[in-house]
Amino acid sequence: MTTHDPEMPTGDPSSNFSAKDCSEVLGRVFFFLDNELEQADCAEIQHHLDECGPCLARYDLERTVKTLVARSCSEKAPDGLRQRVMLSIRQVQVEITRRD
Ligand SMILES: [Zn+2]
């Protein structure tokens, strides 16, 4: 009778995660890193990372890269670059204002 059981029996953790779970988790790792996920989704991904070595390694890599990029960006943002960025932002704003 029980061909389709909605409640999966929790057995071996390694067999609990399919490849689809991994790709799904890895696809959301960026949002997880940016704290852009709902609490429930965060817990879901955190749980998966706790159980799944390959995903955890991938997550660690993404986190390391992100940290390095963030650090190098905030530490040595040259004034020239900053002004150029500010200028281009202003130009875009002007274009938007004109178009309106
Ligand atoms: Zn995984």
C-alpha cells in the first residue's frame, strides 16, 4: 500500500542526498553566503553542508573567494577607481532622469 511515502525514513545520511539536492544547494550557496535566504532555507542548506562533504568543500571555496574579494576591494579601493565608479553611477542617474 505504501508505494509513495511522503515521509522519508531517515536512514543512512549519505544516501539521503541525491545529486539533485547537491546541485540545488550549490545553486543557492551564493545566496546563502549573502544571507539572502529565508531562515528555513538557510537551515536546510546548513544541514546539507553538515552532511555532505563535497558541498561543504565547495561552499568553503566560495566563502574563501568571497572573503578575499571583499577584503581586497575594501582595503585598496583606489581613489581614482572610486571616482570613476561614482561618476558612472551619476551618468546613469542623469540618463534615467532625462529619459523620464
Ligand atoms: Zn551535497
